[in-house]
Amino acid sequence: MCGIVGAVSQRNIVPILVQGLQRLEYRGYDSCGVAVHEASLGNNPTGGLYRARSTSRVAELQEQVTAEHLQGATGIAHTRWATHGAPAMHNAHPHFSHGPNAAPAETERAGRVALVHNGIIENYQELRKMLQARGYVFSSQTDTEVIAHLVDSFYDGDLFDAVRNTVAQLHGAYAVAVMHKDEPHRVVGARAGSPLVLGVGEGENFLASDAMALAGVTNQIVYLKEGDLVDLQPGRYWIVNKDGQRMGDAERPVRTVHAHSGAAELGPYRHYMQKEIFEQPRAIADTLEGVQAIVPELFDGLDADGTTQTSAWRVFKEIDSVLILACGTSFYSGCSAKYWIEAIAKIPCNVEVASEYRYRTSVPNPKTLVVTISQSGETADTLAALRHAQSLGMTHTLTVCNVATSAMVRECELAYITRAGVEIGVASTKAFTTQLAGLFLLTLALAQSKGRLTPEQEAKYLQSMRHLPVALQSVLALEPQIISWAEDFARMENALFLGRGIHYPIALEGALKLKEISYIHAEAYPAGELKHGPLALVTSSMPVVTVAPHDELLEKLKSNMQEVRARGGVLYVLADAESQFESDEGMHVIHMPEHYGALSPILHVVPLQLLAYHTAVARGTDVDKPRNLAKSVTVE
């Protein structure tokens, strides 16, 4: 969840480090910091490792490094999402080691080792006790500080060897970047379980959690693999794998990656979430671009050069069930897909929370298609669940993912890459709707491979999908009406969301959005379960949002709504154009522009996104960076 940037150059690298942090701030914003080797520029040969840290946002860090004239050609930087230890200055990265027996008062002077870390070290307490026995003084509550002290304890003139010996002692997940005071032109990185990429420039090299951090600096990227160590020096680098073997260009190729910084600019919008909600028509159009027919080949696994590695057609022929693994918003897209897969493709489908699946005893079926869903492709729990499923003999795997170069794509047989583009807001919006689009295509491809999709049905579904961008624009035009709802919600502390059938996961997603960014307690229920508990909570101060499309469950839903009104509850109804609902006392109705059939969930979620957004704005919360959350969940 934390963000890392590192660099070895021949110019002052601090502006690039801070700019990289700004682009990675979505990964964590509890604190941030930068450390440089002041001797690396050559104009201060006696300089050492110095740092600046802040418990505010990266913008404040920028002011701080400018005021302190912090400069260096070698440096590392970090933006934090707190795991071990509160979001306080003494817990902020980079962490220093001053060697054994250093007095607590010395902890802010120049360090011997500087280190940044993303991940969780599971055996840090054991390591901490061992290091304390050796005289090392700890100034933080983090698991990261043990790594810095370990590097110092192993250092014998070669930083690479010290890091290699250190990571051999670590249990857990990590991406690290390390500097030493005696080697002013060197940064060593390592990764296991957390993402880390190498950026190759002209006479300079970089490390980052995400290629986007290096946009405008270099587009030459090497994706480090599990267990890799990388040594960065001016004009050269080398990579060693987990077995200690040197990796050349054939094993770790340099790829041209266009991480457009413009995609991360806010433009005329007030928040990234707002921008990303309104980008959904384009994102859906991009995701469906080039889809002329429903063919399994849309999901083929491809090599780096674009040649087919695994045939989706062959895999689809072999499978007899689907298992979907995901977390958070992606889990709700999987729940929606279950309805499609079983109704249209007629294939049994289970959906599991990835963080739970790997820790329970399940019954593996080698003929199952394991589908993972992730915006980043680096979600730790989903990756772990995927690997667990593979270890059980379920080798047919497919991912629906927004990042083509991610670990999830590399580790699955098959893939469908959504084209949501960069998503900065923590609350996922366009990633969710593009996932649904990709999953609906998967449903149709599975149906076709099983002989359950007629040409007439295919033509009808394709026409509906091509209409989605236009339909989304019409839904976005409802924003003024949603704003009036949000003014009511902003005064509340609780909300209930109801849906039936395939719209129940959409209700779940709506409740999640409201929780994430407005801090209003919200929960979702299948409407039929209302009288089995949640009806006890319904009062005039607990608004009830109802997703009410014109489908076969509408009449049942109307009965559930009457149950709310009879108890003095206030209804907020998202109804289709054909639904016979009228606004009345205790019932507010917004009519969707048209009825969308099987694709209705993709459209009905958009007003719920807007409701959460405008409620949060009205309450004055930090919409894009909600408390206690971060965008890319790369720790368990």
C-alpha cells in the first residue's frame, strides 16, 4: 500500500523523487519522506544521509525540502499507509540505522543506513529482540526499522551483500530500497510479495512501486520478479534472482511503458473521484474497443511480443465451473458476474472473498476456471488466493485486470485487460464498471464455447454493449437530482441499501462507496431479507436506497418498499423509465432514462457513485484520500 521511489543519477534527484511520491500518494498518505546522500552530487564530499519527513501530504514535504535545500543525486522516498505504528513522525519513512549503541538523541542526525519499505514483516518482533540484544536502539513502532538495522548489522563494505543477507532473514512481504553512507552512488532494491519496478534512463536508474511514478522521467521499465534483488549505480544496473543467478536482458527485458502523467492530472474537476465517474463512458468504450464478435480469443493469454501463449478456446472447452476470487469492490463485480454466468452461460459459479478463501479447506476441481478480478493486479490477498488455488491443482486461471503488466496478468493463463486508465481516487468507480463489461464479455464467450449462445442472442448483446457509453452519458445527466438526495444524506449517520437479484451486489457496492468516503455507516441487504432483521433499524433518520429496475422481481420489491414506508422510513428509489413509481411523501424517485436489461447493473451503479461523492463533498471529507484507506492493497 505504501509507495516507493528511488534514484541514482548525476543530477539533483529530489524534485523527481517528490514528483514520483505525488503520483503514488494514492497508495498511502499517512506520512511521507525523502532521504538523499548529500555527497552524491560532488559539491559536498563530506555529506552523508539526510532526510525530510512529514505527517502531512506530499505537497508539504515539497515545501520542506525546498526550505531545507535538500539535494542529492542518490535518494529514496516513500509515502506511507500505516500498518505497524501510528501515523506519526517517528514512524515515517525513510528509516535510518545509526549502528549499535546509538543514543536516542542521535536519531535525527545523518544515518549509516537509509531504507524505505512497502509490505509487512511477519517476524519483526523476533528480529527486533535479537537486534536490541546487539545494542540497536529503535525509535519507531514499525516493522520496517528492523530491516534498516539488519542491513547495518550485515554491512561489511558491500551494500548488495548486506541486503541479500538481510532479506534471507525476513518472513513476509516487502519491496525495499536501501542506501548506505559509505556508498554515495548506489541504491539496492529487493522485492517479495510487493510490487517494484526498475526504470532505466540515460546515465541514471530508478526504482518505483508503479511505473506511473516515473512518467515523464523514463518509459523504459523492467518488471522485477518475486525474490529479485537489483543494484542501481550511475549508468548501470544488475539484477539477481532469488536463487542468486544474474538475470540478463533475456530474463528481465526492458519494456517501453507509456505511463501518461496527463492521466493523473485533475483537470477541471474538483476531485479525482468525480473525474473518474465522468470518464466511465469513455472507459467502457475503450474496454470494448475492437470487440466485433464474441470469440474466446478475446481472453487468450499473450506473450510479451503479443503471440498467443494459451488458447482460451481450449481452456473454456475443458472447464465445467467457475470460481471468482476478489476483494472489495472487485468482489462485488464478481458477485454480479455470478448471476450472468449461471443465467446465460449455464455454468455453476462461486464467488469467494480472496482473503478468506486461502485459509479454509475447500474442495478443488481441476476443471474449474479460476477468475481473479483486480484493478491493480497487485492485490496481495487476491494474488495469494490465486496461488493457493493453483497449488490445489486448479491451473485454468483467468484475470480481469486494469494493468497489463501486473503480477496478476503474468501469473494467470488467460487475461482480459480493461481499459479504465489510471484510477487515482481510492473509491473505485470506472474500474468497477469496466470490470463488469469485461465479465459480461467473459459470460458470453463461455456461453458460446458451450454452445449456449445463438447468433441472434450474440447480435442483441453486442448491440446493447455498444450502446453502453451513450446510456452512461444519459445517466450522468441525472447528477442534479442526485445532488438533492445528497443534501439529505449528509445530515444522516446511517443508511440502508436494498436490491434484489443481480442488483443486490450493486446495492452492496453503493453502500461501500458511501462508507468509504462520507464515513456514514451504510449496509446493504437483499430486499427480501428486510423483515429478517434490518427492518428493526428503519426510522425516519435512516434513509433507504432502493435499486428498482423494471425486471421480474419488481413487484416483490414494491412489497419490500411498502414495509419500509409503513415503519416511517424514507425511501430513495432508482427506478427505470418503465417502472410505475412517483415521488410522494416519504418516497423520492429518480427515473433512469431507459431499461437496460441484463446490463442494467452497469448503469444503476453510477447514481450510487454520484450519491456517495456528493454526500462526501457536502460533509467536507477528503474524497480522494479517505481516512484509514489506500488505493492499492498490497499487504494482507
